[in-house]
Amino acid sequence: MPKPPRLEVRNLLRRFDGRTVVDDVSLAIEAGQVSCLLGPSGCGKSTTLRLIAGVDTQDGGEIRVDGTLVSDPASSVPPERRAIGLMFQDFALFPHLSVAENIAFGLPRSAPDRSRRVDELLERVSLSGFGPHYPHELSGGEQQRVALARALAPRPRILLMDEPFSGLDERLRDGIRDDTLALLKEEGTAVLLVTHEPHEAMRMADEILLMRAGRIVQGGAPYNIYNAPVDRAAAAFFSDINILSGRVDGALTQTPFGEFLAPGVPDGTDVEIVIRPQHLKIDFDRAGRGPNPTPADGTPARASVLRARFLGRESLVEFALADGGAVLKASVPGVFLPKPGTVMWLMIRRDRCFVFPASVQAGDNRAR
């Protein structure tokens, strides 16, 4: 018989004042796996975390730990008996306790290895010798590592992390995320991380669960969810996007870049072809002759530069298409700062585009 997931949530439901904030959420996390609930503020991520922790009660659905039911609408195991650790964005360290006392807080006083466990965790979070210090004597990154050590001290089967890195200086985040991830993997803890930052989810998660309006709209490995978004909003959540709008006729859509296939879409349907800025290819005008595209590049479209900005690792160039002035953005590695008015050709690979039914949202770049 297969071993049950470390954490399993089935059809979780929560309503407040007649409004559904967690809507039929289901997920499963194995030991040693990091899953991330990713979505905008107010989508139900933190409420889902509170339900799993036991500090709130669901209106429907089940929560199981290692196959054992810990919560449903009729019964609930107290939070302290769920073997679930919590880590929040404000760290919530006790100011009157030393670093060592903070880490030991969740350990039974009679535990024979209490001091050894504290020393072990201090070493693993690179804070050996910091035990006598107090939280106010530490930097933000050091406080975050103490909070992680405290959460892991009782060896929880599951660790819930609610925006744990949002209070840190941006320069520190990546290093601390990597250190945290390494420690979590060593401990074999099942982790559910909540964040609204796609970069954080991509960097830390084995699985991303994209939430919107209380529901999980897509789940999968970071590579898959980025390269096969379920809809236009999912694509836009991870990066800027450009949109080519058209109408299907004979399973084809006409765009400034030629025809695009729209298999299975009824004739007369309005569609949007989504392309990320890094997948636009650029070539100089070459005296008006244009580039020599490969078959995968399709038809080149002539455009003129509106503006170009250097962003550090890449340059962002905005173009106006020659057939009406619609604006598209292209990102180019390194320094690429052509002057406004420079005429170039743009191409896009068909295998880097996504075709979705048309929708109306502000703030996207469109071309017709």
C-alpha cells in the first residue's frame, strides 16, 4: 500500500461574511518537498496556511498529516498537536529571551538532547556562538535564521512559511533563501511556502501552486508552469508579456508576424497570442531588405525604436510596429541601447508563443 503524503488537503473551503476566500483547494506535499502557494495579495494564500496550521477552522474539506485526519468541519486537532511548524514574515522572536532560549522554546524542558539540538541548529544556520545574544543585537538576516532554527527545533513533520523573506533587504534575500532551502532539504521537512513573488517561488519550490481568487488555477514544477501557463494571467504573473490580437479564420490567425495556427478554435473567435519580451528577436533594417528568418521565426515585422533602458543584466527596448504603431517590448542580454527612431525588424518563434481566448485586462502590450 503506497505511503500517504506528509500533508494532504482535500477540497478546502473557507467563507467570511458570505464571501468565499478559499475555494475547493486541494494539494499534497511529500516529506522533503517544498511547495509554494503563489499569487497576488488577497487571493487566499495566508488563509489556507492558517487553516492547515489549525489557527482557523474550515467550512468544508479535510486536512491530513501522514494520512491521519487532523481537521474537518466537525473536528479539529489543536495546533500544538499537529507536528506543524510556523514561520512568519515578522520572525516573531521573543525579545526577552536569548537566541538559544528562542530556539529551545518549542522543545520540552525535560528533553535530554535539548542543548545539543540548539547548538546543532546554531551551527547549521551559521550562528555558532550567538546563543547568549538577544534578538535586538542581531541583523535582519540573523533574526531570520534564528526564526528558522526555532521552527525546526522540534523536528516538525511540516513547516508552513508565510512570506518569511519579505522583511529582508533585497541584497540578502537570495543568499538566505539558498541557505534556508539547503537546511530544509537536510531536515527532510515537508514545506508549504506562501509568497507573492514569482522569483522566490521559482528559486525555492519543487512545485508551484498558482492561486487566484481563492482557487488553485495551475500547479506544477517551476519549469512547466512558466513554459506552459494555463491562461494569459498565469503567463503575465511571471513576467511582462506582449499580446498579438487576432481572429480565427480557418484555424489560422493573421498578425503583423504572419499567420499563427489556432487548432481546435472555432472560426470567428477572438484570440490573444502571448509572447514574452525575451523571445522577441531583433535585427537591423539592413537597408530595408530585412532579416533572413528561419521557418520557425515566421514573418518579420518592421518596427522603430521608441526608447531603450539598461536594467543591469539586460536592456529593455520598446518598439512601435510600422503597421499602426502598436508597442511591443523586447529584452536583450547586456547593454543594447539603440537610439529612438532606429528602424529594426522583429521576429518571434512560434514555439515560444501561447494562444489563449481573448480577454480584457489593462496594462498589456497589444498589437493587431
